[in-house]
Amino acid sequence: MAKNLKLRIKVEFVETEEDVSSDRHPEEQADGSFSLVLPEADELTISALDRAALDVSFPALREALSGHLAEAGKKTPAGNRAPEPGGRPAGASVRRPSGR
């Protein structure tokens, strides 16, 4: 039986007395999650909350994808990988024409 893959994302809003994140740069936490501390004034601003959610989710997703692909790559021999969209085997490089 084939094993399927489940992707889960959990978003929390937690009141804190920590300082506001500098340059709105997410920080990785000890548990592997990423967080961003916003000023209280942004609590009711949809654009600020939306931007913060995207800023925090990107490094979390990249880290999770990287870890998953590294582990999955250990289980699957390179010659047996499913092709990527476009028909190339996973991990295959694309040759670009050289300039003349």
C-alpha cells in the first residue's frame, strides 16, 4: 500500500512582552518553529497580519521542505525518482544554450 503525505501547518497568535522583531525578520525557535513579534498597533491591521503570516511561513516551509526532501532522497534511489513537471527526473538540471 502506498504511503501518502500529510502536510500540516499551525498558526498561533500569542500575546507577549517580548520586543518587536527587528526588521520584521522571523527568528527560528528551539522547537524548529519560526516566530515574529509585531507591535500591538498591528493587532487589528489585516495587511500587517497577512504580511507577518507570509513572512513567518516562508522560512518555516523552506526548512520543512528541505528536511523532507533530504529524508525522502535517502529512501529513493536517484534513478527511481518521479519526474518533475515538464518531464525531467527530479533533481535533473536544465541545460541552457550557451551564448555566442
